[in-house]
Amino acid sequence: MAKNSTKSSKSPVFACKECGDTFGKWAGKCGSCGAWDSLVEFKEPPPQASASARGLSGVGIQGQSNAGLNGVIALKDIPEQTENRIPTGIAEFNRVLGGGIVPGSLVLIGGDPGIGKSTLLLQAATLLAAGGIKTLYISGEESLAQLKLRAARLETPGSDLLAAAETDLQEIFKLTESARPGVLIIDSIQTVYKPDVAASPGSVTQLREATLALMVHAKSTGCAIFLVGHVTKEGQLAGPRILEHMVDTVIYFEGERHHSYRILRAVKNRFGATHEIGVFEMGSTGLRQVHNPSEAFLQTRDDRAPGSMVTCCLEGSRPLLLEVQALVGRTNYSMPQRVSMGFDQKRLTLLLAILEKFAGLDIGPQDVFLNLAGGFRVDEPAIDLAVAAAVAGNHLGKTSRHATLALGEIGLNGELRPVPQMEARLREAARLGFKAAVIPETQKAPPHIPGLELLLAKRLRDALDHLFE
Ligand code: TYD
Ligand code: MG
């Protein structure tokens, strides 16, 4: 969902006042929402150097007088920072944050409306408060009565959590001055405004100014701040990318609305690894952690169904078993349909061409539908082989080999290519009872895992022979 643009920091950026999308050049009409005369230029955030000079550089070496000449210091002389993280009480959330909340950090949590951002933060906030961390929840979107209702539904001990319904940032700072919270939650950044800035809440200017003020507040007081941010239908944070540049950590909350699984994913983290994920399930009493996602994702699988193939993707440091499902049938259209859910459509088209050419499958005139079960989304080429095998299996009407998973990237010549961290993936498969894995022959030093037979394949064809022998 989250795409990271690599826009040059030098070029001017124009943002639409209406929808918040950003563009590299000015135009009279917004290319996204079609609003006229809505693009305004905004400046890039201050570069790191000047930010650190003003004490905004994150908790890293804040407060250290720069011993040495002219404010510079040898790296070896910088005292090591002792990590002082606050655990949220939700292990899956801690994992994504890099081990817990860093005091003085500014964290942005983005996601579609209704995905569960407020629910997650309210659950975390009540647990923090119950654990003795003074936590203040600022609700700009819902009344306190609504917040109370939600808390009651969550059945979490929330009595110590401080809350206020406020959108004026000056008033919010007054509240923090008297309450002095260790953790502050702003739900959402689009609703708060600085009264001394002449722009409406949610506008680019307000977002930038409010976020900057909150950043200064976090760094100067050591209070960790969470900002909730909405995303547009294109999957970008409503409001310009500038928000992502300014904050320390950007986390997206993703999932299909009609599936219960929710994935929390760090796309930027100054205090930890990115691409770590946390898995949750939305239930009637809020979000439940899914500690064993592979098992959860495979629960409903019918391994006798032709067109079902299991593979293992890697999310951060975490291997996840997934079911790829394919449905292939004669088309009723002049242009056969290629529909892919959770996997890149262009890559599917490419794999179909490879199947046609190197496995001799007559797929051209067929409709092909592909789905990653559970509403999951993966863009790793390591699952290529499973995608191709699911399509081939359904097309041929053949069930794949029992308790076997498929792993491998497929090259344009139909050759199988090694995938990173094979061992971690295979261990996860063995842990869940898989008996064999088809993997690329080119995989260097294939790991030996007790109980898991390795079937090496050089080319796509060999892999399909192993799977459908
Ligand atoms: P919410 O946290 O309000 O989403 P966001 O802040 O991202 O807009 O989530 C609201 C959705 O979650 C809503 O559709 C109702 C559902 N929900 C549950 O299914 N169970 C619950 O216990 C709660 C609190 C919400
Ligand atoms: Mg909300």
C-alpha cells in the first residue's frame, strides 16, 4: 500500500490543498482530485544538519555537548546511548516500533479510514496508562463519549488514561504542560491546527506547521508522540509526503476491510528496522494479536484443491507461510482477464508468458484470477514459483504434491533463481508440518532441516514436474 517515492529533495514540490497529493510541477488543476487552482508550493523540511543544530535530531545524541573542535566530535568519542524504550503492552506493536516506544520520538500511523488506527492506539494507550506511563489521548475526530464507548467495547483497563477532545494545538500544549504525559496521541493530525497559521485544518500549511510544532515539543520534552494520519484512496498519506520526511517513524496499518487480518508495517524507522510487521485480527473486542500468522493464514486451506500452492514470504525478519490461489478458465471476452489480488498484476502477466513459453501451457486464451489468501499483499519475487505453480495446477486440474511448498524467483528464460534467507523460510515450513520444498537448484548451500525434503529444480519445468509428478 505504501509506496516510497524518491523525489529529489531539491526540486520544488506542489501539493493540492484539497486532497493533499503532491506533484513535481505546478498545474492549474490537481491531477488527482481535479480541483482547480488548488496547488501550492511548499518547501522541503529542514535538512538534518540544521535540524540537529536546533536540537531536533532525535534522541540519538541530544543533550550531548559537542566536545571537540568547532562543535564536531569524533564518532568514537560519542557516548553510547542506552536504549530506554517503553513497551506498549502489545508485543506485535513493539516489534514494529523496533522494540518499544522511544522517548521523544514522533511516530506517524497511517491507514485507510476504518482500518483500526484509533482502536490500536486506544488499546496501546490504555495498556500504557495501566502500566504507569502517563498517557494523554487527544481526540480530534470523536467526542469523549464516543471514546468512552470504544474503550468499553475494548474491555481494556482504561481508567488511568487521560483524554481530551481538542483540535487547537495551543490548547493541546497547555494540556500537556499541566499533565506532562510521557506519551501523547493525536488522533488525527489532519484535525489539529495552529491558530496563528492562517490556513484551514488539514491543509498542507497546517499539517506542516502543526507537525513541526509537535516535533519540537517531542524533542524538547522527551514526550513520545503518535500522530494518526489518514491515507487517500491512492494509498498515500493525505497531506503531502512532507509529513513522512519530518517524523522519525512511519507505520502503515493495512488490510482488506472485509478481511479480519490487519498488518502493521514500518516503512520508515529512525530507531529500528523497517519492513517489520505486526499481525492483528479485528474482533468484536478490538484488535487481537496474531502471534502465529502462518498457522492463521493456512487455517482454511484445502490442500486437495488444484490451484492452491503454499509459499513463504519474508516480512522484515519474519517468515510467513501463505497460500496462493489461482483460477484459470476459458474466457468469454475478446481480451482474457488477468485479475490479481495481493500480487503485482504486471508480474503475473510476465509469469503467464513464461508458463506459456517454457512449460508449454496454453494460457493465452484463458482468464486468470490470482489471490493471496487472507487479504495479504506481497511483492517479493521469491513467491514467483508458487504463483506459477498455482496457475499451472488449476489449469491442468492437478493437485500438487502433499505437504510441499514452492519457493523461487523465476527468470525470463524460465530458470529458477535463489531467494534470500532460505533457511528461515524452510524452518517456518517445517515448523508447520510441511514435508518437502521445491527450491532452486542454484540456491547456495541449501540448508538441511530435519523432516523437510528438498526437491531441487533448475528450471520452472523441473519444479512443476516435482510438484505435479
Ligand atoms: P477505527 O479504529 O475507528 O478505525 P480508524 O481509526 O483507522 O478510522 O476502527 C473502526 C472499525 O473497526 C469499525 O469498522 C468498527 C471496527 N471495530 C471492530 O470490529 N471491533 C472493535 O472492537 C472496534 C473498537 C472497532
Ligand atoms: Mg479513527
